[in-house]
Amino acid sequence: MPSRKATERYPGEDHESKLSKEEKEILESFEKGEWVPVADFSRRKKELMEYARNTLRKDRRLNIRISERDLVKLQRKVVKEGLPYQTYVSSIIHKFVNGTLIEAK
């Protein structure tokens, strides 16, 4: 099915000017026909939802000992972030094991 520009779908409305750079790139890619439908969408959706559930499920406990000085520094840092410190530490560990933790300079 040939794609149509957003302006053709919604005449008189300039939706593209309200899009971020990333959104414009996605729209442009879609309009070029670079997107392909997912085979068996409902099965794939269930599969991805299960992955997400497993990623977000916190079903294991980890107890560690750290110095009081480090804990105080950690608690000061998380106050600025607005998160409970255990959530913050869990986030750091998650980023580390997935290779997305960025070292502060």
C-alpha cells in the first residue's frame, strides 16, 4: 500500500512542523516505505510484553555491605535525583550489566 505524507492525510494542518528531529526522521523513513509489517503481530506483541515483564520484575534480593561514607554520599546523590536509593542502585546495576552505564568525567 503506497504511503501518504502526513499533510495529505490531514489537509490544512502542518503536523510535521511540530515533530522533533527524530520523529521527522521516523516519518520520512515510513513514507519511503522502509518499514515492514511484523509477521504474526499478536504473537510478537505477547513475546515483547513478556520480555518487558521479565525485565521489570524484581524477584531477587541482593544484600551488600558498603562503607557508611559511601552510603551517605549515595543518599545525598539520590535526593537530587528524587529516587529511593535502592531503586537508584538497582538502576546502576541494570545499566552496568547491559553495557549502558556511562562513566561520569
